[in-house]
Amino acid sequence: MAMTQMQKARNLRKALVILSHGGDNQSRHNIRQIKAGLLESDVQVYAMGLFSADEHKRSGEERRGPELLGDLAEQTGGRLYPVTNLDELTAIGAHIGNDVRTQYVLGYSPLNVSRDGKYRRLKVTVNSPELRTYYRPGYYAPE
């Protein structure tokens, strides 16, 4: 539902903040559909993961939650922030806001100009050990 709303957004840069344990609670869409939708919608996902410290108390879906949320965040150029204490939510929210406000936007013109709608991978590196990169590892070419 959030992806649909984000398609109507007026700003070019869009971010979606998810607060979840990552377990599936009878979703309308499967994981593959959600990943494809996020990639096509050009939305960055920032996930605040509420994971139980006691793995024995987690269901099978909840055990896969950290991996799923981390993958969604990584594939969209966002980040996963595991929450170990609910008192951290305010600070994590502020950190996400700062991340979004202080990002650089890079653009390039691909050598492959085919308008085939295929997914194309890319890699961004920096020459400074003090800097980190968070980016979408690919994009869909126009059709």
C-alpha cells in the first residue's frame, strides 16, 4: 500500500520507513512481488527492525525478518537499523532523517542505451576510507 502511495508523491526522492519485525503476517503480496515493486517505484527503504533477542521466541517468519528487511533496504539504497531498545526509536528516526537530507545524488549515462526494460546492475565505489556508500545496486532500463 505504501508503494502505491509513493508513486503519487510529488518529490523525485522518496523514502519509506518501515517499523517491523520482518515476519510475514498474511501479506497480499509475496516477497518477490514486493522487491520488484520497490525497485520499480524508485523508493529507498529504511527499516527499523524490532527483533526479539531470544531467538527461541521467534516464529520461522520472524527469524527470517532481519535478512528480509536488510535485503529490502540494501536493494533500494536504504539501510536497516536493528532496534535493541524501544528508547532508541527517536534517535534512529533522527539518524534516518539526517541520512535522507545529507545524501548526494549521482547520475550517469549508461553505455548500453537499449530500451529493453531489463534490470541492469551497477557498483559505486569511493576512494576514501572515511566514506561509505549506500546505493541501489541496479535499475530497470526504460522500455
